[in-house]
Amino acid sequence: MSSSSVITSLSTSENASERVDCHYDSWFVVQSVDSDHPVSKLSPFILDKAIHSTVGSVKTVKRLSNGDFLLEVASTVQSRIVNKLDHLAGCPVTASPHRTLNSCKGVIRCGPLVDGDKQKTLKELKPQWLSDIINITGKDDSGSRRKTNTFIITFKAPANPKYLHIGYL
């Protein structure tokens, strides 16, 4: 699509109707706090019952190679509960949002954004869950760096939206 179109298309195959509610973190890492009572030493059945009684029925629970657990929650309520989680089956734990699984990246081309202020662009696009924007630079004939019309954008969402509305463009 050209930069004069009303909506800038993202490089994604995701369908807008397949997009999940992005107002909460859905992936968490649960770690043991006390090495004397590690959650990784619990029976899988006890751990499953503890998670189900504390959080409810979650989408996914996986044990990571370091003994931590990766949880995927199904709702905003579960996300809030896991964020406040401090004990699981009698073991002290900490739960934190996963560093990368709760976000995604996309690429757009938009000439009018090249000379714009990054902070203003972030502020305007924040309602569309944009959390970062990076302008790709390239070398010109003299060897100096110049901005291109290509941007890498990061969303605080597990999947890219099909379209990104950028002002009048």
C-alpha cells in the first residue's frame, strides 16, 4: 500500500477477527523463591491442582529447562491473579510477564513518519497498543547514515493487527 492510503498495512498474515484481547499479559514465568521448596520438585498432579484452585483453568502450563514454569492465561482476571501470585502449593513463588511472548513486531513503510518525532508518534499510536518504533537507517553515497521510510514497530499484543491507522494517512 502507498503512504497516501488511509490505513497502513502490516507485514502479517493475521486476521483481525483472530486477534485476542490485548489489554492483558497472557504469558507468565513462575519461578521458585526458596531453593529449599522449589515448585519444580512438586508432583505434576499437585501443581495442576494448585494452579487450577488458585488461577482457574489456564490455557497452557509448561515446565522450562531451568525448572521455572511458563503459564498462558485465558482472561484478564487470570492475568491479574497470576501477577499477584506469591505462593503455589505451599511453595513461595514469583510470577512475572514473559519478556517477549506478550509482544510482537511488524514492519511498515510510511514516508511522512520519517521526519516526525518518535515520542509524539508513540503517544499517538499508543491506543493501538504500539510500544516502540524504530526507524531503519541506511548509508547514502557519501557514507553517512540517512533515515528510510521503513519502521520496525513493536506492539504490546501477542499478534500484529492487520492494519495500523496513522492519522490521515
